[in-house]
Amino acid sequence: MNYSQYTVHSPQTLNEALGILKEKQSEVRLIAGGTDVMVLIKDGVLKEKELLNLSYLDELKYIREDGNIIKVGALTTYRELEKSSVVNLSAPILVDACKTIGATQIQNLGTLAGNLGNASPAGDSLPPLYVLNANVKLQSAESERIIPVSEFFLGPRKTKRAPNELITEITIEKAKPGLHYFFKKLGLREANAISLVSVACIVDLDKDKKINSIKLALGAVAPTVMRAVKSEKLATGRQLDLNLIDEIARGVSEEISPITDIRGSTEYRRRAAYGLVYEGLYEALMGTAKRVSGGIEGVY
Amino acid sequence: MDVSVTFTLNGKQVTVKAPAAKSLLRTLREDLGITSVKPGCEAGECGACTVLMDGKAVTSCLVMLSQVEEHQIVTDEGLVKDGKLDPLQEAFVEEGASQCGYCTPGFVMSAKELLLEKPNPSENEILEAIGGNICRCGAYPRIVSAIKKAGGEQH
């Protein structure tokens, strides 16, 4: 591989980075944790000859509580999210998802902004961000704007980020204590496997197991991560039992539009989605699903 | 484009001049003579090039040289103190935890991060910590024994 063909810009501050981006725009490839970009370099398929290395922007590495919101600096790694007490208490579904990304070595490098910017339909942190009503903050040298994560993606590898913008912050809503949640992923093995199907779900059940509300997001089954809106609607207000679980899981498997690729066929992915949704809701029905603990550790 | 990068390698400050986008793995092997880090997949999937960066296990094939300025990098060589193997390395020897040995340094570094954080890890924690390392000879049971042994002995 010919490493010498690349020029790397390594700004020390956000302002400096935005200045370079304003000038270079699409000429530079952004690199944060490097878990995707370094593979492109190794394979000799990276189109851009200039890189904007974001790894020294310490001001974008933080996790802060702000009332009902958790603010996550764009360069926070998966591992930092996994170890954060506030994320564990109020957004544990994101912790579970991050733990399934690659393996420890990848979780120590990869960043939340990288997963968003890379815009793979199989990005495992993304379904939890959908059910946590995440917002993505984009900054350029001149302005900033905030886009809901559900509107951020345009297709595989395509986002609304303009060439002069950086993802600088992701905000997520805290999930209410007591809510049931699950993140389930089917890969070809436990570690370092890309999702065939992933499901993130937060469900609010009353004490008689009636569904007050439910949010279901799926990865790797459509051009972008998607909410299973129809299935959410048909489930809301109804009694959770085995028949309803079957109905919801079937609804989800019909609502998605998976492709056939090297990892699995359309039909296989539909069945897998059915299975993952069924399994997760079954656990919620039986009381073995995980629950959001909120501010108090060990309550649930 | 070449850059000059200064960082701490196994406790000593080093400065290396090499292509800015070169991987840390290739830099360590080709420019700094550190051959314990092994090129396997060079895509972050096999773990043979694992090093500690600021105490955290990372695959050095995915780290760009331009990203290690002022960081602390530790490789297997750095675990040896005054010519004596680290208890973890010793345990790998005693348990016969390698066959061809190509994956061994990577496993040692992944296990090192775990033991630094959790001196007496459970079997599950060990399996999780080495989930990103592949041993094609299939020495896993002995690797796990070695890590368990080192966990018990170190503390």
C-alpha cells in the first residue's frame, strides 16, 4: 500500500478543523477512530487524497447530563459510552448496542460520530439512537443546525451532513425508569460481526402488561436504520400476550425491506427480524427483559 | 506526505518520521523494530496487532501514525521489566498457550488491558476481552487458563 500519497491535517481545535473543512470541503476524508477509514486506505480504495484527522479534538469528547437529556460529544468512543454511569442508568440500550460493535479493540477506537457519519444501515449504535429520540448537531465555520437522527440519513453511506460540516454533538433523551428495553443483534458470530439484523426496542408496559407505548428500530434491513412505525401503531394500547407478540413480530418482518447480500437473504433477514422481535417481547412479557433503572441503581 | 511524530513507546519517548497515513502497526514493525505486533488481516478483525494505547487495547492496524502524537503505546516488548517476563507472559509460557505463536502477542495485550482493570476476571470477562483475537491453531482453552492463572498470581 502506498501511504505516501496521502496528506493528513491534524487540527488541535474545533475552530481550526472547521476552518480546514470550509476550505477543503469534499476534498478531505474525515477520520475519527479510523476503524473504517484505515481499512479503505489499506485496500487502496480511499478516493480522497487528504485526510482530516479529528482525533485531537478533545473538546468533542464528553458525556454530560442536562436535565432529561444526555449530551454526547461526537468523538466519544463506544467504550466510553459503555462505562458512563449516566448512560448505563438512563440509556442502557445504547450500552448494550455498543458492546456488540466489533470487539474491545474496536470499541476503544470507534466513535459515535463515526458510526453516524459512516452511515451504514448496519451501524449498531444507530437503532438505539432512533428509539432514544437522538438529535445530531452539525457545525460549520459559519453556522450550526440540529437534525433528528431519524432524518439524518439519506441512504447507505449518505447523510444530510454538508461537506463543510462536522458532527459535533449527539443528544439523547433519557429513558424513563422502569421501561423495558432490549437490543438484539444477529451476526455470524459473537465478536467482530456485522449485523444481519439488529433490533432496538423500548416498551412502556403498565402493571397489567398493557402496552402504553412502544418504539422499535431496526438495522440492516432497509437502506437506512428504520422505525417500524406501523407495527408500533398496531401494538399501542393493546394487551401484551403471545398472540400480540406474534402479530407485532410478523408486522415488523413485513414492514422492513431487507436485501439479499453476502451475509444473508431477504427471506432469512425477515425471519430473523421476526425471531429477534418475538424473543425480546417474550422476555418483556415474562418479566425477564431488562428495565431502565433511571437514577437509582439496582431498583429493577 | 511524511510527518514527524513523537510518542511514548514502552516507556521511552520516540520520534519517528514516516508517511502521515501509515498505520501504527506498519510503523512499529518497519520503522521502530517492534516485531511482536503482527500483521494479520490489517482490518481490525484478527487482533494480532493489538497494543495498549493509553492503557486501552486497540488494533494498531486501525490507528494512523498521525494520531499517536503524545500518546502512550505499550507492546509486548514493553511488558518485560529488567529482562524478566511479565507474570502474564510467564503464564502463557507455563500453560503452553500457543502453538504457532503468531496470535500470542495480541492475546497478551488484550488480556493485559483486562487485568489492569480487573485483576481477578471471571471466565466470561476473559472471553469477552479476547473476543477480538483469533487463534487459528485453536489454543483458546490454554489461553484462557493462562489469563486466569496470571489474574490469580498478579494480585
